[in-house]
Amino acid sequence: MIGTSPAAIVISHEADVADARRVARDMAQEMGFSRARAYSLATAVSEFASNLYFHATSGGVLRLHPIEEDGRKGIEVIAEDDGPGISDLENAMSDGYSTNGGLGSGLPGARRLMDEFEIESKRGCGTRIAARIWLP
């Protein structure tokens, strides 16, 4: 059984992004992740939370859940909002594509940092990302 408690962070202010990053890093370290893996998770969570803050109409919620499956332990991250959705999901997941003048490496980079990654987005209804990272 995993002793770490789940966390839910409402992302409505820029400071919430830093809180989400810290909670993710602390959870990973508490569960025994290496420092490098904990920071990989924190970086991905920072990207997910930033997207909730900058792109969703009124922010969103980022949830972190300790998980256990087939004898291995990990952390599942769910980021969801009811914002405008992503108009071109294929491009959004390509390196170099940006709608806000950034480098366009955020979502593709976060996907590479996680072991599992799923994204669903519907115009006018919002976006949901589910990602997992496992202890080696």
C-alpha cells in the first residue's frame, strides 16, 4: 500500500504553478524516486500547470495520485480544464509549435519526461492530460 496522499491543486494564479511543481517533486522524493526522476516529474507538472494557467479560460485542476500496478509504484498526473480546447492537437504535440510565442517544446517535452502520456482535447469543452511516471 502506498502511504503518500493524493493531491489536487487548483491552478488559477501563476503561483499555483510553482506549488504544483513542488508538490510533485516532494511526492516523488517521498515515494523513493531518484532526484533526477523527481525533477523530471516536476518539470512535466510545471508544463501541465502552466498550460492550465495560460491557456484555459479559468484555469483548471492538476491532480497527483500515487499508484501501484503489477507490483510497481508510480505517480499519475491528471491535468484538466474546461477551456477552449486545443485547435490542432497534432501540431501542439510537435516540437516547435507554439500559440503563445514560446519555443514550442512544452507538451512534447513533458511527454518525453513521462513514461505514459495521453491527451484528449475537444474544441469548446477543454483538455485532459493523463500521464504516469514509474519507479524503475
